[in-house]
Amino acid sequence: MEITAQLTNRAIEPPAFRPAGNTGAVAEFNGIVRGEENGAAISALRYEAYESMAVREIERLLNELAREFPCHRAWVIHRHGWVPAGESAIFVRIESRHRREVFALLAAFMDRLKLDVPIWKVETRAA
């Protein structure tokens, strides 16, 4: 699987979409910072990451999941530092021949991301 994984401290700009010739399904996910955390209003969340390990772990995880859910292309962009409420903390795009694999891989990846990838939500700013 072709994988592009990156961390950034800037607003996420989804990459231009140019499907491969064998693409029949694409799913995108934007994880948005909500304006509340644990019932309290917030203006931002701060994420910390062990960057080089996080990128390697994202790639490893996607390759592992692609054995079960064959897909051919994935993009993951995760922010670190302060992320204001209403902005994306993570963007994921998965391409495959069929929708079933796209949705399954995306769901499994998001479930495993929080468990396996060294990116942590560490602080909130009150609204």
C-alpha cells in the first residue's frame, strides 16, 4: 500500500485528490476539535507527539491493516501543538477498489491510532 503519513503544527490542508486508475472507493475522515472537553467549554486542545516514532507507527499500522482490508493508498496528517476548536486534529483518506475495504480499514485504523501511536492530548484551553 502507498502511504503518506505526516505530522504538522499548522492547519491541515487535505492533499489534492487524484485517484489511481483502479480506485473505486474513497473515504475521508476529519477529526475536529470540539468546543467542549469533559463537559467544559474549551477553545483548543494541545497534542504532543514523538514525531519520528508516530510516523513509523502509522505506516506500520496501515500496512498491517491492509493485509486484512486490501486498500492501495492512504494519507494521514495529524496535528500537534495547539489545535483550536473547530479545526481538524487529524485527516485520513483511504483509497481502494471497493467501499467495504475502505470503510473497514478506516474504522480499524482510527480505533488503533489512539492505542498504538505516540500522540497524546495533553492540555486544554478554557473557552
